[in-house]
Amino acid sequence: MVNDHQKIKNKFSIWWIRKDLRLNCNFTLEKALQNSEKIIPIFICDNKLNTDININSKSYAFFYYGLKELEKSIEKYSGKLIITNSDIHSITKYIQTKFEIKSLYVQNDIEDNFINDIKQLKNHINVELVNNNLVDAQTLLNNSNKPFKVFSRFAKKFKENYKSCDFAENTVFKFAKTEIQNDNLPIPKNTFGEFTPGENEANKRFQNFKKNKIFTYHLDRDYLYKDSTSKLSPYLKYGMISVRKIYSECIKLMNQSKGVEKWIDEILWREFYIYISIHFPDSIKYEFQEKYRKFPWEKNSNYLTKWQEGETGYPIIDACMKQLKETGWMHNRGRMIVASFLTKDLFIDWREGENWFMKQLIDGDTASNIGGWQWTAGVGVDAAPYFRIFNPVLQSKKYDPKAKFITKWLPKLKNIPVKYIHEPWLSENKIYIDKLIDHQISKNKTLQNFKSFNNHNE
Ligand SMILES: Cc1cc2nc3c(=O)[nH]c(=O)nc-3n(C[C@H](O)[C@H](O)[C@H](O)COP(=O)(O)OP(=O)(O)OC[C@H]3O[C@@H](n4cnc5c(N)ncnc54)[C@H](O)[C@@H]3O)c2cc1C
């Protein structure tokens, strides 16, 4: 016979929170709640999740205050979020000595450490891995049952099959309160700037974007001086908003504007890179296109530092890099221009840029960042061809014609005629630092390098 005490004990599950810092529309939490009476939420401070203040202080601050908001939300439902420096095995084992735990629920992930943790956890607890992404990588396959390698085909098949998409809604939250002492995380300064962390803000931003910007997104999205994109990337990175909810709400607006379609495609690019990293885990460390794994990138610490600090002599590059350093965010067009410049004008390995971005970006995300860098360098999945080399001056004139964006980040150029801001070397007076390289000369060298490499490696 089971006594009352045991009955209660039998109904607990652990929700291991990782990149899903939200209560609402969270499949992992929803599934845990469906199968258990009460939930014990745990967050493990693991520097692989950018939870180390020393690795990326802005991203850490964004994460930290987002976690604190989640902690408060859990407390409103009479629960306690366990925040610990301990590892997942020790803490789970300890909880198992106090409560009879049914299962541990966690959002699935691709990281090596996570995969190892799960293997070990399965020795002492039932683990339920939940897919909180839009795409189920194991079932979205081409006609030969193989993973897609071309974005347009991947997106077409997904959209054909998913006219709507499930997401957890109207959940009644029931949390358990444990006596476990929390560890104190370093308290950061509010260095997240305009990116107020948390689930509430993420939802407000999404609703605002949907109401005011999505319908003209296809027209405005590339202009560096406009505030025309959603700026949801940090929220998506830490799971402060559900991508399924986003998709479900936007798909209903699909026929109203090309802007909606374009924005959904961008959301699907994020999914595509996650999908690729699941099917081709090697592409996280090496070039997706195997032939480029031996490409002779050059080492030049002077060039690299000047690029990082925004001192290349090309105002458009320098403005983007200063924006990154100051805010932790950069416009997608900017990311492509500076990534092209590093790899195809300065000949530096894309990994150096990828690494710098991860240290600076508030939205730094392994799959999207590596995807974006390999795409621009021309070595990734469905990448830009090697001969697509962004001309920084043309990009500057086209996407920041009045130099509003440039002068925001390089205010010293404010009173200079616009044509010289795009090309300061044309001015008779010295108005800006010398350019590190000449784009035309670099472009020719890159084309030559790739051509001769390809000839020897086809
Ligand atoms: C070299 C390089 C590095 C990048 N590194 C990252 C990164 O670390 N983290 C990151 O989230 N994005 C990265 N991106 C993609 C993209 O630049 C950002 O997602 C976007 O600028 C974020 O701004 P937003 O939220 O206003 O985007 P919106 O234009 O509003 O797009 C909505 C969402 O779609 C997704 N998205 C948009 N464009 C892309 C794209 N090209 N690839 C993948 N997802 C996309 C993002 O989640 C974004 O929040 C990178 C792109 C490049 C070229």
C-alpha cells in the first residue's frame, strides 16, 4: 500500500533549464507538467552557455537579468528556481535523495558536453529530451530520406508541411519549493543597453515588430541606418521567446505582405543552421565544404586587431565594429560586410572572426554564427560563392547613403561631405585614418587564391 507521503513524492519531475528562459509556450515545461504534479526547476551555471561574466560580459548581463526575471516568475507560482554551480549529475543525485523523481525534462541540444551529460544522466534518471525548435531535424528530409543541404528546398518543404505549428499555451504552472541553497552568481552591471532582458520584453518586442515593421521588412531590412528588424536575436538565443509561437502567429499573416514571408525565411535560416549542426556536427569545427578544410588563410595579428577595434580605414567597417563593441549587436548587413572584409580583404581565417563575434555578441549563437561566417567566407553549406566579395564602398553607399549610420558610430566624420565619408581617401585633406589595404588589390588576390586552390583540390 502506498501512503500519502509516497504519493506526493512520486509526482515530481526536474525541469533542467538551459536555453529556454521562459515559462510560456515552453514545450519542455509543458511536457514535464503533463506528466508530473510538480516541477523542480534547475539552472546549472555552465560557461558553455555564456554564463561566464569573463567570456562575454554583455551577453552574461543579458542572461543574468533574464534568469532573475524567470526566478521571480517561478516564485509567483510558489516555486523555487535552483541556481547552482554544481554539475547536473551531483545536483540531480542529491535531489533524488530528497524526492522521488519521475523524470528529468530538458530541451535537446547539440553541444558535446550536453550529449555527454545526457548519456551519464540516463544511468540514474529517466531523461526526456524535448525539441523546442520549429524543425524536427530527424523527420524533415529530402525525397531520398537525406538531410537537405540547400536552404530554399529545406524551407519550401517545411512550409508545405507546416501551415501551423503547435506550441504550449495556457499552461497552469505548478512548482515545488526545495530547501537547496542557491549559489551566488557574479552580479553584472546593466551592460545590455537597449536589450532589456526577459520574457515580457521579448513578447512586447515581437508584438511591436508584428504590428509596425513586419509588413515593410522586405523593403527596409538591409538599410543599416534604419531600425527595421526585430532585434529578437538575443531573446531567441536564450529562449526568452518561443520560435514556435513566432512562426504560428506570423504564418497567419503570410498572404498580407512579402515582408512576412521574408521574415519567416530569416527565422528559418536560424532553424537551417541548427538543422545542419545536428546532421553534420563536424561543420561546427570545420568548413562544411570539406575541400576548404586546408584553405591557406593568412595570419596577421596587426590586421586582426585593427579589424576588431574598428580601425581599418574603411568607415563602414569601422562603424559596424564599433557598434558591435559598444552594443553587443550588429545589423545582419553589417555582419556580412565585416565578415567578407576579414576573410576576403584581409585573408584571415573565418574562425578568428567567429571567435571575436562570440566574445562580443549579445546574441552569439554557435550554429548561426558559424553558419554566417562560413556562408560569407564561401566555405559553408549553401554558401555565397567564393567570388562574391562585398565591396565595402558600394555597400556603404547603397545601405547607408547619407552616412547616418556611419556618423553615429564615428561622430568625428559628422561634418564631412558624404562622398568623402564613404571614401575618405578621395579627400585632399586627411580626414580619416589610412586604409589598411586597397579593396581592389585584395579582391584580385582572393580570387586568385581561391582559383588556384580550387584547381588543385577539385
Ligand atoms: C557573420 C555572421 C554572423 C552571425 N552570427 C549570429 C549569431 O551569433 N547569432 C544570431 O542569432 N545570428 C547571427 N547571424 C545572423 C543575423 O545577422 C542575426 O540573426 C540578425 O542580424 C539578428 O537581428 P534581428 O533579430 O533584428 O534579425 P531579424 O532580421 O529580425 O530576423 C529575425 C530572426 O531570424 C534569425 N535570423 C535572421 N537572419 C539570420 C541569418 N542570416 N542566419 C541565421 N538566423 C537569422 C535570427 O534569429 C533573428 O533574430 C550572423 C550573421 C552573419 C552574416
